[in-house]
Amino acid sequence: MVMRSKLQRIFSSIVALLSLSLVFSLSPALAKPKLLPKPQKVKWLKGEGAAGPLTVITINNVTGSPGQTLYDNFLKKLPKQGLGSEGYLLEVSAEKTVIITPHTWGYLRAQQTLKQLRDPQGNYTYCQIADWPTDFWRGAHFLIPNASAQPAIKKLISEVLVPLKCNVFLLGVGYSYQFPSHPEIKQNGAWSKQQMREIAALCQQNGIIFIPEMGCLGHQSWGTPPHALLRAYPDFEEPSEIDPKSSDFYCRSWCPLHPQVNSVVFDLIDDLLDACQSSYFHVGLDEVFVIASEKCPRCRGKDPADLFAKAVNDLYGHITTKRRKRMLMWGDRLLSSARTPYGAYASSANGTDDAIDMIPKDIIICDWHYSYFEEYPSLRTLTKKGFHVWPAVAYDQRAARAFQYAARSLKGNKSLGTLSTTWCTADNIAYLLSSASPPAGFTYADKARARAKALQAVLAESWNPD
Ligand SMILES: [Zn+2]
């Protein structure tokens, strides 16, 4: 009997513990919503339910407002330099919902967090949050898809990039636009001005900088078939010393000394600046392998660095000096492969790297490195020369974290943040991550899932790496 009663007591205790844990595991108070990006500081309050009425307070008007307690609670935990234009404080409780922020952008970011705190029944988990971005620019880079996929790209922006608090949308447009100035430069599936304007408006409404990219100088083909510029103007091509039909051939280039090339290219840039309503323009300039060709009567015998610098300076003269827009370019041709660990694609083995000393220092250099290295010396090389760098990563997340960490350790605020490159058309990512559905027979790009996953992780960690 004694044994039985002891066993009964033990059994009862186990049942009681299990019941208790069941109660706790079912308790809605413990089922905290998943917030992505993770806010910098969260204090969960007791309870959940409907949210009290919303008050939005600018940071200079906190004293005596409904946000005073919220502000006082986090005062000692805010960054020394302040919340920045995208930072915010947020409180959700039954009595009130409060957003304190210095800027509209902070209000937009707070709204995204608020949406994630809401369950499908419309109840909120009560909390106080202090939040601000770690990186200043948190960008996503895609290649432009066929114009028919434009509605999917809108969903990608509003359903994926906006909730992840991305603030730069970099679109590799190339020649996939119906250029009003040069209708002879044609590409199938090219976007209309109206389509581009809609993307520009959507980005603007959501506090996202929209930057168009057109690959200049190099990348005038993939393999043999020329892209639209060289199809329309074959004489702009820099003749390659390697047969374009051979397997060693990479991409065609234009000749930086051709007397007509700039006037056409500047028209195309103006068309895109107008369509995208952008204050920035990305000119590509990566992986230029055909340059200073012995087969070109203008470039033969000239220094590749001089020719590369001329192309950069010509583009800068139009985009920045004349049009007052900020220019961005990929950084690989400015880095020596002999003095860095990067290899002949992510750094230059064809003599262009001395151009680093011949170009204006207010060009933003997109320093791209997609492999893991112990160190990323280009960050110091470029910033010591006076450039701002925007480190670009891809789908190898170990490499991405190492490069992001190295960039954040740089002194002097010369790194703008992180650019997550997908190197596939944006519709791939839209179909994987948003409510957009692929058309029948759609074939996903190589590693599209890994690219989509990395994009989410990199953007979230760019806001808060913890
Ligand atoms: Zn030439």
C-alpha cells in the first residue's frame, strides 16, 4: 500500500507537471511573434489583445506626451549617435500604441514591425521596442526580368523587401528598357517608362532608394551574341584578341575611345534616370577583360589603366558633373589581383587597377566578394584612397557574414552597409518569396532557392546582425 501510494504521488506529480507545461506551452503569452529583422531592443509586456489608439510623436516632442515613459525606459540604451532617420521606439498595449521617430522613414519601419506583432485574429503581443538599423544602406540587387513580370516585382518589393526593411533596390536594367532617345537599341521584353515609373513610385512610398544599373564598357554580351548596344552599333566594339567563338571568351566590351560611343550611352543613361526618377546611377564596369586590344587602332599600345580611367571619368562627367547624380560602380577593376587574394574576376589581372588613383573619390565603389577569405584587404585599400564602399555579398552565407563583419569593423564610417546580390532575374525571387505565381513552364535560375534564402538572411542581418 505504501509503495502504491508513493507511486501514485509520483505519478500525480508527473501528471501535474505535464499539465502545467501544457498550460504554459498553450499559453498565448509565451507564443511570441517572430520579428524579422530582429529589433535591437524588445521588452515584452504582460498580455495581448487589441491595440490601443495610435499616437505618432516626433522625437523632439516626447516630453509630456503619451510616449514619455517609453522614451525614458530606453533612453540609456539608444545608440550614441541617436536613432537615425529610420530608427523608432514603439509601444503596443491595450491603452495605447505609440511610435516615436525622428523621420517618416522611421514611421514606415515601425509600421512593418507593428504588422508582424499582429496575429491573424487582429490581436497584438504587447511590448515596447527600441529599434534602429546597423547598416546605413541595406540593398538588394537583381537582374531585370521580362516586362511581363513587372507585377511580380511589385509584390517582391511590397511583400518581401519592405518587411525586411530593405532601403535600396538596385536593378540591373541594362538595355531592357524602351529607350525613347534610341529606339534602335531594342531588346525583347524591354520595360516601358510607365512600368519603370510605377516601381519608382512604389520604392519612394516605402522609403526605398531605387537605383538603375547599366553595365558599361564591359559585359556587352554573354559569350558571343552581342547585347542591344553592339547589335545596333557594331562598330562601337573593342575587337577582342581572343576569338569570341572560343570557349575562353567571356564578354564583349565597347571601345572607350570610339568617338560616338559616349553620346549614345549618355542618352541611354538620361532616359533611365528620367524613368527611374533616381538620384543615383550604377554604371557596372565590372569584369572588363577586353580592353587596350592590339586589334583596336585607337587603343593599341595604350595603358589599360588609362583607358579604364577615361571610361570612368567620361561617365562621371555626365552623371555627376552634368546631371548632379551620384555614380556607383563595381570595384573589381580597381583592385590588383597580385596584391589581394581575390582572383582575376573580383580583382584585376589585366592592368586596370592603377586607375584607382585617376578617378574621382566621390564615386561609390561596390566592392563585391562572394567567397570566404580570412581578410578582405580591398575595404582598407579603397577607403584609404577616400572612396565610400558598399560591400556586396552573394549566396554563400559564411562568406557574406565574414565580409559584413570586416566591413562593419572599418573605422571612419566609410562603409555604406551591405548589398545583397542575387545575380538572377528578380522574378525568380518574387515567385519563391512573395504571393506572385510563376507562369506555366517557368524555369528557375540555378541555385534560386539558395539565393532567395541568402537575400532574406543578409537583409535581416544588415538591420540587426545579433
Ligand atoms: Zn579601342
